[in-house]
Amino acid sequence: MAAMKHSRILLVGLLLVVIVNVVTFIKFLHRPSGPVPRAQLERLNHKLDLLQANVKEDLAEGERILHALRNGPPLKLPVDRPANAEAEVAVKTPKKEDGGVVRLPAANVDVIPVVVMACNRVTVKTHVDQLLKYRPSKERFPVYVSQDCGHQETADVLRSYGDQITHLQHPNLSPIDSSKPTKFHGYYKIARHYRWALNQVFSHNYSAVIITEDDLNVAVDFFGYFAATLPIMKQDETILCVSAWNDNGKPETTIHDPTLLFRSDFFPGLGWMLTQKTWRELDAKWPDAFWDDWLRNPEQRRDRVCIRPDMPRTTTFGKIGVSQGQFFEQHLKYMTLNDKSVEWSERDLSYLIKAQYDADYLKKVYSAPAATVQELREGKLAPAPVRVEYVSKESFKSLSRELGLMDDLKAGVPRMAYMGIVTAGLNGRTFHLAPPASWKGYDPNWS
């Protein structure tokens, strides 16, 4: 009787979910008559597609759960079912002695694990503590810490977390081939570790993972940011990754808008998400060293982009590492971490899809009035975005330094650029450091 009662309650709950979705669908159908802007229509069609998919999945999920409650032991995901299909939440048959409760998994919710790359920093505790503090769900955002180096003190710190995290230890601690330059051995070890760790985590068939490092601070809305951008990443195959990082994320070079996101031709790293599909492609040709610069090469990037924020969702506290603190004193230690919680689930991010983004972005940039760095600094211009034009590698680097931006390029791509344009802020004022409108593409010789 108890099982039957719970089944009826569950069925009623599922019917309510379906009814709400149907009502919402009808509400969408009764939209105002007359001309509708194209961008609004595209967003509406996208929402209707998602809504239709939700209704179908709700019905299928209800049938599956009811079947399990009526006919068998506690429900488990089958081995061949993608782990990303939904957050795996145990469904118990109610028992008097333990007061078991049936808990429904949220439909259409991806499990997005975080894999932390660690080595010999006991300060990994700072990073892990922040991840555990801000993650909204252990089931939806499992944390894996993959440790290289075999450092015992760091291993002890990680084991102290018990089942709050999964501690992986890289089994290959062998020295790098002596034919490789000694000063670069650290980069070879890092590439080797990344490949092993990502294969370990993706072996659980997650649709995407978030990759962090043991010396990062994370923002309060770190998890919400990645959860909200994953659907856009899946929909738009021109998106290679979503990153939490902004190379120009200092207080004086940001626009100070925590909701503002951009497309970027430059791979930022330092807290980033990629899909399993993309990893399978990269794994087949993963480099022996310098994996991040390799990923920035045209052969790997293939005109794909990363989504990046104006306000960084990560900052680094790790001055010492294989890069010997390159850029740390000049840039990295001054980065600002977003401290405002954004309700990402309530925001429409469809504007980031290439088909909609490109024309809007180019119009904003090239309709903005031209200005010099001096005019921008003096603050006498109208309070609207302006465009500062560069015409050569030398002028780009010179103007970047004057504006406080990072001035280096990788494979000809400036940091944070999209279509040659770097959008940033000067004391909160938006500017676009842009090439002429006749720009034809990146020149790899500008590196």
C-alpha cells in the first residue's frame, strides 16, 4: 500500500510538471501579432524548441521512474546511459525504519564535473574549499582532483576531504626523455598529466567538464556561469570552450558589468569548460608539451571561439610554477574577481550564438566614434563606447600598453580579441581597440 501511495503521489507530481509546461507552451503561442524583430523571433523559436524537448523528457522520465518503483529494486542509471543526462539522485523505496523519501532528479540537468589539476601545492586547499563552498550540488558538480608529482603533503590534504571530492593520482611519474630541453620538462609533465586526467574523467561519459588548477580563486557565481553557458556551447559548434578568465580583467581595464560576456578567438584557459566531443578530437592529437599554445594554433582552433566574461570568474594566487611567474607581477596579481552573484539561469544568452552575435558586434564597434587614447583618458568624450584604431602589429602593441592591456599575441591573435577587436574598459568606460573595417583576418606572423 505504501509503495502504491507513493506511486500515485509521484504520478500526480509528474502530471503537474507536464501541465505547467503545456500551459507555458500555450502562453508562448499567444504572443502579440504584428511584426516581430528577427532577433526576438530567433530567441522565441529557441525557447520553444527547448520547451518541447523538456515536455518529452518529463514524460519519458516519469514512465521510467514509475516502472522502477513498481517492478524492481532502487533505480540506477544503466551503464550505457550518458552520465550527463541528469543529476543522478538515488530513488529509494520508502521504508518505515529509515523514513526513505523519493527524490526526483531534475529533468534536462547536466552533470558537470570539475577536474582540478594539482601537483605539489598544499595551498590547493584554498581552491578546493572555495569550490565546495560555492557549488550548489554535490551530485550535479562532482569535484575530481587529479594529482601529479606524488607529493605526499598535498595528497594528505586532499585525502582529508573524504567523499566530498574524488582524489585521482597520476600513475606515470617517470622522468621526461633527456633529449628534451631540461628547462621545459615541467611543460611536458603538465601535458602528460592533462591528457591522463581528462581521459579519466571523461571515461564516466560526462558531456562536458570544467578544468581548473590548484592555484585559482573562484567567484561566487562560478558554477551558475558554466551551467548557463553549456547549452549555448552545445548548440553552437563554433564554440570551442567557455572560460572563466579575462586576460584584461584588471579593475581599470574592465567594464564592470558582471553580466557581460563576449566571444573571443583567443583561448584564455585558467578555469574553462569543454565538451566530450571536443576532447575526443583533441585527445587524438594531444601534444607532448605546451598544450595551451598548441590549442591556440589555427590547425586546432579551426576558427572556433571561447566565451569569456568581462569580470573574471577566476583569479590566480600562484606566482611560482613552471612559467616562473611570467606576467604575474605585471598583470596577473592585479586581476579582479567578480563578487556579485548573477542569476545566470534567468538570463537569455542566445546573443552569444555566432549567427546573431557577429553582425550585432561589428555594428556596435564600427558605429562607435573614433577616439585617441588621450581623448579617452581625458574623459571629455560623450559617455558612450568609442573605437581606438590600430593599423599594424606595432601600433596594436603600443596602444595596448597605453591602455593597460596585455600586448602579446599568440598565432597572430591578440589576447581576448574577436575578429581582431579587443573590447575592454578604461575606468569603467567601454572602448574597442579595433583594426580598420576592411580587416581580412589574423596574420600568424604577428606573434
